[in-house]
Amino acid sequence: MPWDFAWEEAPRAPGRVTPEDVLYFYDEPLIYVSTMGFFDAICSKIDDNGTSNLVLICPTDNKTLAALKGGLISVRGALTAKNYWVADVDYDYVVRRAWTVPSNDLPEEYLPKKAYGLYPSFGRVPDTIEQAKAFFSIKFSGSELHADQMPFQTFKDLVNSAFSATKSLMTPYLLNGYKSPDVFNMPVAQPSFSSLAISVMKPEMDIAVINSRYARNQTVYSEQDIVRATTNRRNEFFEQAGELIEEINNGEISDHFAAEKVDWLKVILEVSPNPQRSIEDVEFTALTNQGRAYLHIDGNAGEKIRHAYEKALTAPVVMEGVIVEINGDSSTFLVRNTLTHRQVTCILLEETFKRLDRDGIITRGAHLRLRGNVESRVRRDKLRLTVDPEPIPVVIV
Amino acid sequence: MSYEFCEGIPDACPPNAAVPSEADIFRGAPAQALADNDFVSFGELGSNRFDLTQCKAWGLSIWKTEEAVSFARANLTYVRKWHIHRATLSAQHGVIGETPTVPQPHHHTFWKDKNQSVTDLFVHFLEPEAA
């Protein structure tokens, strides 16, 4: 049966798609680069009806090909375009018919799976160049996220989630609680659609203001110190989230793990797959000194994180924070959570409060590890401590 | 061990580096059951799809690991439509050589002895992933 489709037939189909640079060979070239007049295209064989091949043709350029061959982007990423041709190509590589197919209409199965590089040794790699070069990138994928449009509300929600999580995860501890983007800011590259990739670049800052407002013990920080602190926080995220994914891959998230890492669960949950927002996959990437960091959370993992977080809140959990206010009259103190940046009211028995106050544990600026039962509230959560807070040293830069 | 390969095969093909095919291999094909014609190279067919002076055109592409199969299925729509078959070959069946290219450093080719049939050695291993 000859190939036939309802898509618009291309009036001037490319004449030949001769393989000039074979990228994957199995008895014959299955993915290859072909020069078509003034431009190059990546051709991927989709099917064979015994008399001709069905081939996906995607315009490309040298930059994309170099990124593909260098392991910066996936094969899927290299085969991303607004419009494709799907062509009936005979065994001499002559195009017999071709159809112009907008990316929204292209069947998903015509494309490679996400995040696979050209060589197995590349491992999982980003699907866009912006992600590949980002200091830190979050990519949301879902059925509502199309190449040319997405629901405005979804876009707003995802940008808000990405902003909030990036701020929580990347801000150096020194700047915990900062408000002004003039002081510390992480620019983003142009967001790319067909999913939504938010790619954050290295931070920009006003180091004079940072030193005047945030420096401790007369330490003078340089811009490099703050970039290094941000990098350390990013690496800490990949380490912690990596442990979480490993826990999920081993089965379920244990209660102990969830209790110890409840803040990480909370922040990661904010940018995890969410069926209510039609987000099915989320990928995190970063270009680090050790190579590329990559994490993938699918819908199943997202559900496990949500379940573990909700269950963890029914028993004592562990969090870390800095005391920002003390109220002796009510035997409470306020901490700013070092990860979520949210303030939490910590409640103690009166005699415990007095003892810890006397021992100098409860002082403004003290960095504490806290364990207790969370009472979630809209404005400010409460943490009813079940054991004494434990002072911990903090490397702030 | 001496082998006899099909007529027309270029000189120095298979390459000297190819070794007797004593190995587990995987082969993909549209059919659920393989037939002898699934082991006929394009060179043997005299197909004009390739430059038949290339030694690779006279052999059959194979995968040597499950990981290589999974990787091919991830990136190749066409391979996802195939059944995957597995066989343990013996030395007399032919030779296997590394036939790498820059983008595909782990490509292997099997050159079958023309007097051997390997069809019955293959067992069905994986269903197609896509229709």
C-alpha cells in the first residue's frame, strides 16, 4: 500500500534525501543528515512498506548537529522543529511524495524518546540547547504544553513554581530571606515551548549591597564567593533529589527518609509532575564542572513524593532554620526555614524554653536542627518540638 | 576455522579483525518469526541502496547487548516497531566484527557463512513497542 495521509501535501517536495552523514546504521542508514538545496535536514526512517520508506525530515543547522554529536542535546532535541516533512522515499532516496506536518500534528511515536543522546555513553541529556547550557534548568512536559501555545493559567502556574523552587534551592544561605532582585538575581534564557523549559543562568548581584546587608563578622565577600555558594546549593539539590529518586527506584520512600527530608520533599513537590496541571514529566539539568547533571521525575515518582510528603506530616519531621525572632512570653521562637525560606513558629514547653534560653541555645541568628510535629497553616506553619533543638554549624558561603 | 561467504563479497571482507561468531546476539525484524531471507545482506541481494564495495553492505547489523537494543528503540521509531530476536551463535556460523563509525562506535556486523543457516537458532525476545 502506498503511503497516504490527510496532512497538506508539500507543493515542492525535496528531490532526494541521500544520506551524507549517517548517525545510526542498522543494515541501512536509519538516522542520517542529508543536504537539501540550501539547508541540511536530519532524516529518520519511520517505516517501510516493502516498496519505499516513510521518512521524517527535520530541518537542522550546524549548531544543532554539533550539539547532538557533542552530547549536549538528545536526538529528540535535534529532531525538534515547528514544521516537519513526512515523506515517501524510495530505496534510491528519491522523495516520491511529501507532506508538511506542523509539530502539533506529528504523532508522538514518530519522534525518539526524550533525553537519549546520540551515543549510549552520553547518558540522559537535555532536549534543548538552552537546557544544556543552563546553570540550572527545569523542564515541564505534559499534554497541554504545545509547541506554539499552552493555557495561560498553566504557564503562569509553572513559571511561579519554577521561580519559587529555584529561589529556594539556589539562593546562598547567606542571602536567606532576601527580597530585592537588584541584590541577587538569576536571569533566565528565553523559555522554550513544546513543553516548558525554564533555564536559569549564573546569578547577577550587587556585591556592595550584599556585603553591607548580609555579611557576618565583617567578612567581605566577592562575587565569586556568592556564585560558588549558589553552585554549592545547586549541587546540593542534585545530591538530595538524586537520593530521593534512588529511594523511589528502590520501591517506596521510607517514613524515616520522608521525615528527615520533609523540606526537600516539599520543594521538589512544588515542581514535580502534577496531574491537576497536566504535567506528566519534569526534568532538571545543569552544566557542572564535573559534567552534566540530570534528574527525571515522572508521574509515578511525583505521586510517590506527594504521598510521602503528606504522610510525613502526620508524624514528627526534621527541618533546619535560623532563629529570626524570640517571644519569651509565649515560649515560642520564629525560624526562617533554610530550604523553603518560609517562617515557622516553634513551640516549646515553658520549662524547656527557659532551660534552652539559659543555655544560650535560643538566640537570634542561631542555626538549628529541629524535630517536631507540623501544624500546617495558611500564613505560617507551627512546629511543636518533640526534642530539644540542636545547634548546627552552617557554611553560609 | 575456514568460512565461505557469498559471491561478490569484496576482497578483504570480512576484515581480519572479525572473530568467529561465538556470541549471544540480538537481531530486529518486522516479523515475529524469522525466516532465512531475514539473514540476506543487501550486498547479497545486489541492492542498489548501498555502495556494494563497502564490506558492511555484505553483512548484517546485530546488537550484542540488551542495552544496545533498548538504546536503539529509544532513538529509532522504526526499530520500536520490530520484534527483537536473540540467538547464541557458534563459531562455525560466521564471523562478527566491530564496524564502528564516529556517531555509532559500538556497531557490530555479522558475516554469515553462506552454507550455514542460523534462522532456527533465534528465539523471540521482545515484542514491538509500537504498532
